[in-house]
Amino acid sequence: MNDETSVASKGNCCSVGSAAPASNDERYMSAALAVAPAAPEVRAELKARLKPIPGGFFEMGTRKSRFPADLDSPRRRVKLSPYLISPFTVSNADYARFVAATGYRTVAEEEGWSFVFHLFLGEKARAWPGPPGLEWWRAVNGAYWAAPEGPGSDWTGRENHPAIHIAWYDALAYCTWAGLRLPTEAEWERAGRGGLANMKFPWGNVMQPGGEHRMNTWQGTFPVENTAEDGFVGTAPVDAFPPNGYGLHNMTGNVWEWVADRFGPPDLGHSPLVDPQGPKEGMARIQRGGSYLCHVSYCDRYHVHSRTGNPPDTSTGNLGFRVAGDPD
Ligand SMILES: [Ca+2]
Ligand SMILES: [Ca+2]
Ligand SMILES: [Cu+2]
């Protein structure tokens, strides 16, 4: 990682990436794939937590994009085989269990730093400059999943919150251990829609039905005043808010979630697209669902079609993942 921002993160997204990830790609990729597998009974236990999603057709993407550089348009027909996906993002307790079993070190630990949102830091660190156009981030030495706000912080009381500061490689490493995989982008979006067609949110088209908050985003004036009307200043527990029609929690809001695919334009050469895997080339990987930092004033990427892309060594305090698998 370095402190320049990626092309894909331009357009004022709450997410931020690095600019020269290719130099370490081989090292991080091999480390993630070299992780020892968990015992068969642990793998069976982790797989049993996943929910089955039926195969079939759905419409992916949005008709008209607010952020054309995100390439979340046009809407197109996709056909998927049945698959399994976790109702929750991987929690701190889950990730701690993986690290205890394998000794895996995350990219943030290897690089020595990660991006932390400025309001979670002391006055001195808040005064440091942030990356251009993304001034709310601070590169904090010693920040990583188990010290989410840097040295001296820990996740006590947040056992059931999403593991954050997770690079794409770190998510892959967990999957290697668990015998599972990241969802493809199409799988993520079908799951996020919860069986509803052409809606903006996992529950429908109204952001706050009856005035009620249904996800964890930002309320107030970004990035200086967070009124946390939804109950959460930072991450929320992975099971906060009611699930969608497929029984899945926090598909929008809370934390950005890595998916398997490389970032690029959708393949419009076939209709329907059948089990699409995304572009073959490109360094950036896709993130879905938005986070607790998303706000309509600059980054309303909290819709079921929203996406962004960042290099796979990107690590931030609003970035995690959920796992998927294949039916037996
Ligand atoms: Ca919130
Ligand atoms: Ca999410
Ligand atoms: Cu955002």
C-alpha cells in the first residue's frame, strides 16, 4: 500500500485504496493460498452457517448510475446456479479464531499501517493531513483488525462486529482456511436483493420505511458530525437490523464487503450472463454494499447495485467481507 489513492476510489467514495499494489501481489497471493486448512469438523461447522440461495435469473445493476465511473450500470439479465452465502460478515471473533489457528498476518500488519477514520482518533492524529479528496482518512501506524483504531485499541466489546482493516488477500486467506470462497459479484448482488426485483435496498425502495433505520450509514454532516441516529457511530454488530428476504443481515451499510471479481465494466456480450466471474485482467477488486461512512451528500453507495473498486492490498476501518460456498 502507499498513501496515494486509487483511480477506482475517485468520485468521492468513503472508501480509499493504494496506487502501486502490483509489486507485492505475488507475495500476498501466495501467503493467502499457503494458509493451512482448518480441521474437517471446523470446516463443516463454518459451512453449516451459510444460507442457500436458489439458482435462477435476476436483473443486475442500475438503469442510471449516479457515479458512472463505478460501472454499476446498465441493468442486465444474469442467470446463477444455486450457491450458499453467509447471513453475516465475518466477525472479529471469527477472524480471531482463524488467526489463532494459522498465525496468519494481515496486509496491514505486514505494511505496518492502515486507514482509520479521523473522528476515531485523538486530536493530534486528527490534525494530520489525509489523502487528497479523502481527507477523513488517516494512515495510522499499527492499525489492523485487532487494533482497529491503532496501538492501544482492541475489539473488546466488538466480538460480534465485522472484522475490519481486511485486505482482499486477508479475506482470501480466511477462505483458504475455512474451505469456503468469496462470493462472485453477481452472487453478492442477487443475495443482497433478497428475492426482490429492481429495488434500491434489500427490503424495498424506501430508505427508512416508517422513519425507521434499516441499516448502518452516516447521519449528520459528513465528515465532521455523526449524529448516529441509526444507533451506530462506527461498525454495528453483524446481526444488527432485520435480515432481508434471504435471511441476510447488513448487505447494505455497516462495512464494505470484498467480492471475488476484479473491477471492470460488466460483460454485455451475452444475455443472460451465466455465472459471471468478472474481468480476467486488472488489479483492483470489487467492494459492495457501502459502509457506516456512506451519506447521500457525497457517497450514497448504500444501494444493492452500488459498487466500488480498490487494489487488493487496500485496508481501511470500514472494509470487511462475507463468505460463500457451493451446495454439497
Ligand atoms: Ca451509523
Ligand atoms: Ca455491508
Ligand atoms: Cu460510501
